[in-house]
Amino acid sequence: VRNLPGVPKGTGQQVERVTIIGGGLMGTGIALAVLSAGLPVALVEPREDGREKARDAIARTIVRNVHKGRLSEEAADRQLGALRIVGKLSEASDADLFIEAVFEDMAVKRQVFEELDRLAGPNAILGSNTSTLDLDAIAACTSRPERVVGLHFFSPANIMRLLEVVRGAKTSPDVLQSAMGFAKALGKTAVVAGNCDGFIGNRIFEEYLRQAWFLLEEGALPTQVDQALEKFGFAMGPCRVMDLAGQDIGWSIRKRRAVEQPDRPYSKIPDQVCKLGRFGQKTGAGMYLYPDGRTPEPD
Ligand code: NAI
């Protein structure tokens, strides 16, 4: 991003060690992106099965990259050797950049940021991958809101080029610069966003989604909606995107909206799909069925 008012020049602090908190869909994708930039990663995931799943997903993608000729065996070994998966933040608190990717739930994020505030070094950058929560409220859980910045990746995080760098009310210019430098090191296209609901991409995408769900309520099939929008120019139709991202994410956003903006109409269809436990690829069913029960590999 060039010539944007208020975006400081320079590269900021060099990031050399990254800890990612949360080893789910985003945490594993971000870990892959950071590993491929040659940086060591510690991934914190409290659930044992979550740690195994994360390790498998990361190793599978790295091995696939070798098979597809995108990565040498030596580089693959280096990446696998640079990954540490642990159960507690206290085992990985020596990073200069932390990226939180836990559930989209303010209470869970608060707990993580309070712990980060206790454990992280004074110069550490505290990043959050939140999609929709108020970054300033997250920053306020710490005694150092100037060190907090939004690092909003898009799924699959190891593939998608866009990274929204979210500037909170108190984010320091140095931290913003460092986040931009980190994005560049990852080969991402960074766009600075202000702290607003949905930032840029999701704020606009949510309106597309709302209309897609109304179309389903009016009788359209997911394939019809997706095919139309894919031919219209979208890389993926909205039903497929949400099956990939997790229908539960949209559900939690709609629950919050029902409290904050009770007059905003929503179709009931995606909530009914979620009530059936159909969260998308990760549960084997969403708007579509994934009969082999496993998440198809991102490219
Ligand atoms: P997920 O449900 O796949 O993974 C969350 C992980 O966090 C789980 O493995 C869970 O065990 C772990 N976790 C929960 N509490 C924890 C704690 N206290 N410490 C460490 N780990 C903890 O969720 P997903 O999809 O990876 O989303 C994570 C964050 O990324 C959310 O804030 C979400 O809004 C955001 N995001 C999601 C995108 C998507 O497409 N799914 C895209 C961009 C952002």
C-alpha cells in the first residue's frame, strides 16, 4: 500500500520468530504461509486431537508441494523442522510476533490476550486474525494496546494473497510498519484497513452472502447460485466459500448481529443448516455433502 494517509514509511521491526495461537483451519494455513517464508513457527493448540490434526494437515500440504515440484525435499525438511506444535502458550512465549487464531468468540480471545500480556516480551507484536470482532476491544484486554494489530488472513491462508492489516485506534506506527513488512516477507498483498465491522473484504462479502441465502430460501439450489457467481467472475461461489471457511463462523456472526442490529433481516436457511451440525467441509457436510468425510486439500 503506497501513499495512504497515515501509513508510515519503512519496514519496522524484523520478525524472526512467530507463535500462532489456535491450530484450526486458519492457524494451520497461517503456519504454512510463515514456514514457507523461512521463519520458525510455534503453533499453540490446547486439544490433543487438534494438535495431531494440525500436524497432519501441515505435513500433508508440504509433502504435496514436494510431489507437485513446488518445493525441494531439503526445503520441505527445513519447513517441517522449523515447526513446533505445543499445548500451552507458556511453551512458546519467546516469539517477536504472535498471531491469535482461536474461535471467533470475544471471551476466548480476551483470555488469550490477557495471557499474552502476561507472557510476551515487551517488544512483541500481538496480532489477531479476528474476522469481525472489535480490534480495540481485543487490544483493551492488554496493558499495551499500541502493540496490538489485526492480521486478517483469508482462507486458505497459505494460498490467498490478500492480508488485511487492521489498524486499531492505538496501534503504533512502528507496529503497523512491522506488520506490513511481515506481510511482504510472506509474499502477501497487504491492505491497511481501519477497525470497522468486517474490515473491507468481509464487510462487502457479507452483503453478497445475505442475498445468496435469500435466494436459497426462495428456492434456488446452492449449485445454481455458485455457478452463476463463478461465471460472473467470483473465484468460488458463496455457498462453496462458506463450506470451506466454516458455516459456524457465519452463524456466530449472525447471532451477534441479532443482538446488535435486530432490524437487519437474514434468511433462516444457513442457521438451519448449522443447527444440523453441517458446518461445511470440516464436518463432512454444509450446503454441499463431502461424503468421504475429509476436507479436500487446498491447492
Ligand atoms: P477453527 O475452529 O478451525 O480453529 C480454532 C482453533 O482454536 C481450534 O483448534 C481450537 O481448539 C483452538 N483454540 C480454542 N481456544 C484456544 C485457546 N485458548 N488457545 C489456543 N487455541 C485455542 O477456527 P478458524 O476457522 O481457524 O478461525 C480462527 C479465527 O480466524 C477466528 O477468529 C475466525 O474468525 C478467523 N478467520 C477465519 C477464517 C475462515 O475462513 N475460517 C478467515 C479469516 C479469519
